[in-house]
Amino acid sequence: MNRGTDTNLVFRALIILGLVAFGFFLAANQGLVALALDSDKSRISYVILGLYLLASLHWLWLARALGNERSAFVRLENSGVEDALADDGLLARFLRNLIAKRNASDDQDASALVAAFGDELANRHAFGHFLSDVLLKLGLLGTVVGFIFMLLPVGEIQDFDPSLMRDLLASMSGGMAVALYTTLAGLITSTLLKLQYHLLDASAADLVTRVSVLVDVRLKHDAA
């Protein structure tokens, strides 16, 4: 039976990206994005936003690939193995390995092949989780750099002239702005990317479970 969630993964991904883009648009419209970027003398915020954009495009491509796998599974449910084998995806490769195993021996246990199929799906998402951690670490790096900028003028103090103290406080506030805005950029983009990849992880886990159940039922039926 064809389920709606099998064919609309890409559309859900586009909706999520649309909501994220709308949130950035509102922030930019209020001048918050320009304020954060202009206040970041380290330019780490530019790196964070650029990496997030590239990671989101990679995530969208993975969502399309996983959607194709789920569509292939629907064809397997509705039309049988022959139609699913016409694809070049992971599910078709899994089915070929399963057929080869059944033809080579009487062992009907497909748990190892199902586990390998799940691992291959999960490994596709490993790079995205790595990038999510990188974004968070870049935000923390910006915190350290900002505090360095904030404390550097302190070492240049020769006396406690009030006019010099005013300039010192201005320089320190610039360093604090770097620390806060880069940390904020890292936290927001890292959290968003984790949420995006959680959607793919949940969809992949559901697909593996359904494949395992279907294979087990068909193997038992064939064995009977």
C-alpha cells in the first residue's frame, strides 16, 4: 500500500528550507543579519553561514535520494521484486544480494543484509552530522577570538586617562560583539542542521524497519 510519507520527503524538505529561509528573511528585514555580520570583525559568521548553506544543499540532495529509495520500496510492495530491481539504488542492491544469498544456500536469515542496508543509509548522513558539529565548534572558536579581541586593548593601557578608558571600552565592546554573534550563528545553524538530519534519520530508520518486516514475512511465506 502506498503511503503518503513515501513520496513527499523532498516536499517536506523544501518546506523546512522554506521556513528557515523565511526566518532568515525576517531577521534580515529587521536588520539583525546585517548587524551580526557587520559586527563580526573575525568574519567567522560568514564562514558559518556559507557552510550551513552548502550543508543544506547537500541535505536536500540526500532527501531526494532517500525519497527515491522509499518510492522503490513502495514499488516493491505493490509490484513485486522485478520492478524494484530495475533501480540502481541501495534497495535494489540489497534485493540482489538477498536473491543471491537465497540461491546460494538454504539460509533464510536476512538480518545481516538488512543491517548492512541500514548502515549504508545511515552512513550517507554521517557527513551532515559532522558539519553540524563543525558549525558549533566554529561558533565556539568565534567566542574565543572575540574574547581575545576584547582583552587585547587591556595590555596597551599605559595610564588611566578617562578618554583612553572610553576608547578601551569601545574596543572591548567590539570584541564582545564578535564573541556573541559568532556563538549565536554557530548555535542556530548547528541546531537547524541537526533538526534537518533528524528528519532523514527518522525516515531512513522507518524504511529499514519496513524492509525488515517485509523481507521476514515474504521469506516465511516462501519457506512455508
